[in-house]
Amino acid sequence: MRRILLFTFLALVLIALVVLLPPAVFLSAVGIRESHTALAKDAVGTGDASRLSKSSAAEVIPVDADPAAAEKQLTALVQRAAREGRHITISGARHS
């Protein structure tokens, strides 16, 4: 009876080692190799919050605090963008 229990125990330990050791070694190696490498930060305006979409702003235009002046400024901006075939993002850095 003791031999059967010992054999079963050893078989379970061997199976656990075969299953768990390769991922543990792989993750340890990756952790050691990449622990000193930090991801580079994108410059402001070069991507969204997820960093999946690369884009760059041609220009950043601050909007007037006066609502009437801001409306005229935005109207002129929309007309200019349409004329030049450009896109507009309102508060692009703050939306995501």
C-alpha cells in the first residue's frame, strides 16, 4: 500500500513539474530580461489614451474665453479646415 501511495505521490509531483516548470522558467526569464526596460512615453498629441492610434496635430489653437469670439474663431477654423481638406479635433488631448 505504501508503495502505491509513494508512486502516486511521485507521479503527481512529476506531472506538476512538467506542467508548471516551463511557464515559470519562461516568465522568470522575461521578468529578468525586461525589468530594466521602460516603455517610451509618446509625446503629447501623438496618440490617444490607449496609445493604439498614432496621430500628430498640425497645430493647436487655443479658443477665446469670450463665447461670441470663440464662435467666430471656430467658424473660421472650420471653414479653413474644409478649404485645406484637414480634420478638426476639439479638445483632442482631453477627450480620452
